[in-house]
Amino acid sequence: MHAYSMGGRTVDAGTMTTPTTPPRTHEPALASCSAGRFGSIRFRSAALAAALSLSVHAALPADQSEPHVLTPDAAVEIALRDNARLAAMRANVDAMRERPAQAGALPNPVLIYGMMGTQDDLGLSEADETRIGFEQGVPWFGKRILRARIAGKDAEAMEGEYEAMRREIAAMAAGTCYELDSMDRAIAIAKSQEEILQRMEKTAQTKYAAGSVDQQDVIKAQAEITMLRQKVIGMEQEREVLRAKLARLLNRNSFAGRIDTAVPRSSAPLPDLPALIEKALLSRAELAAEKARLERSELESRLMAREYYPDMKFGVETRFVRGGGDMIMAMAGIELPVWAGRNRAGVRGARKATEAGRASMDAAARDIEYEVREAYEKLASARRILDLHEQALLPQARARFAASEAGYRAGEADFMDLLESERFLLDVSIMEVMTERDVGMHRAALERAVGGGLSE
């Protein structure tokens, strides 16, 4: 007796039913993420999952209704368009794009107004002298440009995170479709199994009435039916959890449609693994984000070196003197960067940040290479297992059950042998459904790891 994990819940295949229809001859295909890269390297996965769990379920507008039959590609399209957390991230990226103009601007000028006179006759009309001035601070040459470029690199890094989130959400939407479809099919298999068990019970009752078997055979069949119904209840509950998960990703209150993951089976081999790794290193948004952070650290180091040079201040002031003799005065000043220790610490910190950025880029590249290899091997293994099930294991399980059923009717096999062969057929049928799910999910994971579609 075997157990399977479907949507995070372990399902015992030993008491579930065989399918009454032939298994699919189609392999789930990966839903491509047409715009942006999907995925995140491992050290960002937990934060992304936590952010997605907070998505707000807005009401579904009439013009955005998902089709009754939803494919993984359609689910990805809807998720990329409507996911609330993705929309929030997109707005943050737009906000960051406005930062360079702010960082590179001059500081606000200062308008100065003052009066001078004795305490007894100080007033707007009696002041001996009135001053009106204007001051403008000017950073040292190149500082404003560096600050603007640093803000631009911050925006580039966030854009990389946004693209990574797009691909992560796309992979989650496609993967949830495969999970939900496999659960629907497993429930259908389990329900169809009850008919087989009822037929087995009727045979046992007939043989018990004839006195050829004990009553235990009838009771075993009835207990098996009861256990099967319990399993179906648990699977239906798990299906509702998966529906809620998909609705959250699509930013919907609920999802009541049907999933269709069947596409024509591709017999072509998988693309070459080294080529996929090379493609991933060129296209993954996480690596672009790490590169932007490294370049930001280098610019920060250059900016801190310029802090040794003083900022300047220019101004003009007009003095109105009661009784005549008005004056105008021009001013120029510089800051004195006398606290050299602070500047040296800033330069050292910026250099260390640059070293950390280089190490982070190397680590990100290694993580990406590992993700591609892992997804590739899992997909290749799932495809081989699926072929084995369809070509050998499932036909063998069907033949075993047919022989056991005929043997029991003829009195040449006991009921436990029949029950075990029925459980084995169910076991294999469920495994085939789960393997088809795995093929789809691993293809989605591989496309996420590569940072784009696969060309087979």
C-alpha cells in the first residue's frame, strides 16, 4: 500500500479506486511567462511567499472573469495582470524610477530676511536696517551626478526584483494548476473505484450465500468502501484549499472553474543542460539585480571619496538702511571637511560593500546554476517514470486485477488477493496522475530557473 502527497496532504492509495477511463496520453506543458522573468533565487523565496500570503482578494470585475476551463497559460496571464502583490511591487518600481531626478537635484535655496535696530524702536517701519538675502548650496563637482546614478542603480535593482517576482508568481500559478488538475483527476479515480468495490462486494455476497466463502469477505469489501469515502472527503477538502490558493494568486475571491493541463505530448529530448545554464546566467533577473547592487556600491565608494572635497555656498544680500546708503553684498563660502575620520570610515565601508556585492553575484550565479540542474534532473526523471507507467506498469496492474477477479469468481483465489490487486491498480493509477503533475510542475520550475521558455 502506498501513500502520495497531493497539495501538501498525504493520501493513502491503498483504499482508493481504479479509473474507469484510460489515462491521459498528454503531457502537461509549462505555462510560459511571456513578459519578465519568473523566479527568485533561494534566499528570496521565503520573503516572496510571505508577501504573497498577504494578497488582498479584490472582487472580480465582470470584464475580468476567468474562463470556465482554465489552462496554465491562461492562469499565468491573469496572475501577471491582476496579482495584488505584483501590482504593489510594480508601483514601487515606478516610484524608484523617480528617485534619480530627486537625488541629483540641487538643495533648496534659502531666502533670508532680517531687521536691525535698537530694542526701543525695532519694527517694520522703524528698523535702522533691513536685510533681504538669497543663499544656494552647491555640492562639489560630480557629487550630484554620482548621487543620481546611485539612485538609478537602486531602481535597476528593484526592477530586477520585480521581474523575478513576475516569474515566481507565474510558476506558482502554473504549478497550482497542475496540482489542482491532478487532485480533480484523483478524486474522479477514487469515486469510480467505489463501483468496482461494490461489484466485488456483490460477488462476495453471492459466494457467501452459496456457502463457498466466509462472511469476512463481505465485511472487508464494505469496510473498504467506507474507507474510500473517507479518503474522498479528505481529497475534496484538499481540492478546496488548492482552489483558494489559485484564487489568491489570481487576486479573485474564489475559483470554481475547471483546469485543463493536457497538451500534445512532446517526444523531443530536453534541451542541452549547459546551454540552459548559459541562458539562465544571461537572462535571470536576480543576477541583473545583484549586478546593479554591485555597481551601486562602486558608485558609493566614489562618492565617499569625493566627500573629502568641500561643498560650496553662494549668496547675495541687499541691505536697506534708513536714511540712505543702501548696500548689496555677494557671498561665497565652503564647508570645511575637517572630520576626516568620518570620511575615511565611509570610504572603507563602501569598499567592503563592493566586496560583498561581488561575493553576492558569485553566490547568485552558483544558486542559479544549481536551480537549473535540479529542475532539469527532476523533469528528466519524471518523464522517464511517466513513460514507464504508461508502457509497462499500468498494463501490468490491469492484467493482475483482471486475473485476480476471474480467479476469485472461479474459487481459485481468495478475497485478499483480489483486494490487493485492486489496491495495486489504484496505486499505479494514482501514481500516473501524480507523475503527470510532476512533469508539468518540473517543467514550470525549469523555465523559471532558466528565466524564459524552453526550446524543444
